[in-house]
Amino acid sequence: MVKVDLLCANRAAFVLNNSKEIPNSMNRVTDFTSILFILLLCADVNAQAKLQIMTEELAPFQFLDSDNTPTGVMVEVVQAIIDEANVPASIEVIGWTRAYRKTLKENNTLIFSIMRTPEREKLFNWIVKLYKNRVYVVSLNNDIGLINPNNAKEYTIGTMAEDVSEEMIRKLGFEDKNITFGADYIQLWKMLYHGRFDLILMSEQNHILQLKKLGYDVSKLKYHFEITNSMSDMYLAANINNAKPTMDKLKMAYKTIKTNGIYKKILSKWKVQVDD
């Protein structure tokens, strides 16, 4: 059912009330035609409401530049989708938890780069897979021996609440007593390098750049094993109540930029491995 905003409804009511005072039936027909036009116009405006597309700081995929303008490889990909679809939208870099909760609760919202899990499957409308990500269990290169999926839960690990990394580590058997939560990865890296916990999940493509940007020595990192499942793939997802025609435009736009080479060009520009 199409929603009509309050302002449009009031305009229609005004025309209707005034039409009762006009005796000429032809004028009243004209007024009812005007009402129909107003309602259709309002419905169209509502269908084309500006989309709020949110993400977190995670270079090189998405981050704020020196002017606090969103940039990064996935920001450019999403912007290319918006441009190709010709829909009104804005991209914002905010905290992950806030972006996640707003997209769950509010219409005309989307989030990226979100990982798709069974627990999240029915919570969002999954628009497109933006990138195939690779995630590893890492530690500092200290006295910790080689860790595997069977013994990892014997160590302590850092993660973010409501992030897919929390789901991943719980599937590895980690319990609350061995988990330390951080607000974001910037805080988690600081805690890892200060010895607050032993392990962390890391995406090689983005976290190496982030660590260098923060001034940490990446040579101190030790890779243990890769988490091999599709939960690490990065998606653009939407609130489940967003207008379907608009979401379909975004899906078609993504197919177009994959076909015409724009997607590959953006990834190559940022020196990110192209996912074919």
C-alpha cells in the first residue's frame, strides 16, 4: 500500500472542502481530478524518498578523508550504483552499531559493507554482494604458538558487539569469559597491541591499511588460519520495508557497473583485488 505524507493529505482535504461550496458540477469534477493528481504526485515523491546509506570507518573500503567526506573503494562502488540507478541518496560514515540499528528500524535506509549470515538473513533485504572478503585469525607475533580452529577458544579474543565477527568467534566456540568487546576496530587494535587479549579477526585487504594509518607495526602480526565461509562476503543491504521498485533499480545498476567495467576500474584504482 502506498503511503501518502501528511502535507499532501492536508492539501487534498483543503481542495475537497472548498469544492463543496462550488455549485458547478464541472468545477467539482475538476477539483476531484486535482485531488487525484495531488495524491499521485505525493505517492511518487514518497516512492522516490532520499535514501540514507550508512557505513562504518574501515579503510580502504570506507572512511572519511581529511575533509570528512566519505571515500574508499566501496563508497565509490555504492556511489556508482546510486548514479547508475538515478535515485536520490546520501552516504554517511557513522558508528557501526548506530548504522545497523537504524537500518533495522527506519525506512529508506541501507547499510554497507555488511556481512550476510543466517542470523541476519530475514532482518534485511540483501541488495547485492559488493566484495568477496577474506578473514583471518591473527595475534601479535609473540610467544603464542600456532593456533587452529580446534584450540582457538582456549585463548582470549577481541570483537565488536552485534558485528559478524562476534558471530564468527562464537561459532569457533568462544564464550563470554574469553571475549573482550570494543566500540570499533580502532579501539580493538589499541587493546590488542597493549596486550588486553590474544586474538582478533582481521580482513587483510582493509585492516593492514588501517593499522598503518594508526601507526602500528604490521610486521608484529602473526596469521594463524583463515575462516573459510561466505559469512565474510561484504553486502549492500536495506531495510526490509524500502520501496521494492527502488531496490530493484539498485540491483540492476550493480549488474550494469559490473558489466561495463566501472566496478573493476574502481577496485583497480584502489589496488584492491578484483572479485570476478
